[in-house]
Amino acid sequence: MISSLRGRALHVDGDQIVVEVGGVGLAVAVAPHLAAATDPDEQVFLHTHLIVREDALSLFGFETREELVVFTQLLGVTGVGPKSALGVLSSLGVSQIAQAVAADDDAPFRRVSGIGPKTAKLIVVQLTGKLAPPASPGRPRAGVAPDVATQVAQALVGLGWNDRAATEAVASVLEDASDADRSSVPSLLRLTLAALGPARKEHAGG
């Protein structure tokens, strides 16, 4: 795994920097603002994540370790690929992502190009409890507690549903649930079970 790079920027183009390391030029996908702030021949240091596929090796680079961590967390969300994850980070940044997840607010994610309403909700649900607290504390939140959705999804898995079905069901129910139901594990679990009931045979199991 290539976890970091230090070298000279050979070329900068839109959302990519070619970094010379030991005489080899490595193309690294980065946020557009980082590419715009980097000049050719400038020495750069990037935290990196390598995506290995059958037909390609792709490097993604970040200024800070925190950005890299959030990127890898986003990759674990159903329906979010590396380009989408980089787009979320580029548009929002680490702090705003943490604030949106902590506030159970999927609106910022829905405004990111390529992220639909369902994926935006899944980002909030699946990252709840996994991110560091927001750097700047905001107003006390009134909606769902930070781990309510996660606890409900885990309970569903314990009852026999697979992880994906459980997570998507919770995300769907959250859209129409009242504030009281969204902040209560028993209430949210009851609503999700009711929604899943007819599909038990189809979605239960691994």
C-alpha cells in the first residue's frame, strides 16, 4: 500500500498532480482546490490511498491525515465510489462532513454532484459514530441521537437481516419519521420492522 508521497510536482492538471518520486512520475487524483494551489516544480507531500482494480491502479491524495481517514470511511458507504468520495470531500471538507453527520443532516451531501438523496441518507446513517466530533461545536442538535440509526441497523442484523438491507431500511424510514421516533431506538426499530415485515423472506439472512 502506498500511504504517502513526497516529491516534485511534474504536472498539474485540473484534479490531478503528477508527482515525481525516485525518477518515476505518479499520477495522483486530488481535490480541484489542491491542484489549483500547487505549482509545477513545487515540492509536495500527500497522504494517499491506493485503489487496486483488475484494469487499473489509482492513487488519491490528500493534504491531511484527517482527509484521508474520512475518504476511506466514505468508501465504506454503500453506493459511494472513490470519485464520489473525493467529490464529497472536495465540496464539503472534513469539518462540514462531521457536522452534517452529527446533526443527522443529509442536505449538504445531496448538494454534491453525483450524490442522490438515497446515497446522501446512507452517508449519514453509515458514518454515524465513526467520525471524529466536529472541530467547531455548533448549536445543540434536536433530531436523532448520534447512534440511534446505527443501533437500529445492528438490531436488525441481529434479527436476521443482512447489513445492507438493514442500513437501507433504516435510511428509508428516517425520511418520514417524526423527531420523537428518530431519537428513540425502540420507536425507530418498530417503524423499520413494520416497513421490512412484508420483505422478511427476501432480505433476511446473509
